[in-house]
Amino acid sequence: MRPIVFLIFIGFSFPAFAQVSLDDLDAAADKSSSSMEEYQKRLNDPDPDRALAVLRILIGQGDADQRRLAIRHGLQSTDRALQATTVRAILDSEPTLRVVFDPVDNEPTVHYSRTVTGAGGVIDATGNGSVTFKITGYDANEECWTHTRYDTCILRMRGDEVNMLFGSSWGAYRLNATGQLEGEQAIEQNLAKAFIDLSE
């Protein structure tokens, strides 16, 4: 009898999942869409100061959906000032960012790989390197964003240009049409094209 009782117990221990009806699915989707439309309206407020305030709040304090909406809105804007404000708000929210390096030279020196791996990064089979770093705050005295390694400066911003310190050199980046910071970075005298994805 024991095996039978055990099987019956197991059978009742799994939760039953109810099927979602199409009407329920449409209602939930419409509710979500309606909610996002209200946030979008506020992002498009005719008062530019209000619109910027909404953008900063949604990026800094919003939930995942609100952050994505605000970031997409800002990064896709044709207004360079709004784009720059979006980038600043993203960095102020202390994100974890990933930078990808594509060396210009097909055979970079050993210092390239040592610098990337020394920063906790990896190099793939094509020679591209990637490093992930966590922004920890903003240093007002140095006017830069810091990262986890010794809380040292890693990013600075002047206008719509972002500079990143990696290895021993500062690289220059600008926002491209796909929501990435794109630029060039000299890694121990090895020039590389570099990309930092800001979209969510």
C-alpha cells in the first residue's frame, strides 16, 4: 500500500494551472498599454522642464517597464539635449554596464588581453573583449561616475560626449542610433572600437 499512497500524495502536490482566456489576456494587455500611454503622455509634456523631470524620475525610481519606456523615449529622441539628459539619468541610477571592444589591429599586443582580463573581462574567439562594471555613484569633486574597483572614476560627461577610463587612457563616446555609446578606446596602445549598451 505504501507505494500507492505515495503516488497519490505526489499527484496532489503539484499546483493546477488555470488556462488564461483570450478575453482575460486582451483585458490585461489593454490595461498595461493604457497605463504606459499615460506615462508616455507625461514624457511628451509640452513643458520641457516637466518632461525632463518625468524622464529622470522614471529612470531613477520607476519599475522595470517604466525605466524601459523612459530610456527608449530618451535614447530615440532627435533632441541631443534630451539624449544627454537620458544618458546622465541612466548613469545616475548606478547601472551595471557592459563594454565591448573590437580591436582595429587583427593581432593586438599581449597588453590588450592582459588589460581586459585583468579588469575581469573576457576575450572571445574573434578577439573581441567585453568587460562588465557597476557604477557606484557620482563624485562631485572629480565630476565623474565611479565604479566598484576602488571607487575610482570611470566615466565623465561633457555635453553629449561620454569619456571612459580603461587601462590608462580615456576613450571618447557618443550615442548612436541604436541606443549605444559608440567610440574608440586605446587599450595600452591598442586602438579598439568600443560599444556600451544603454538600452533595457
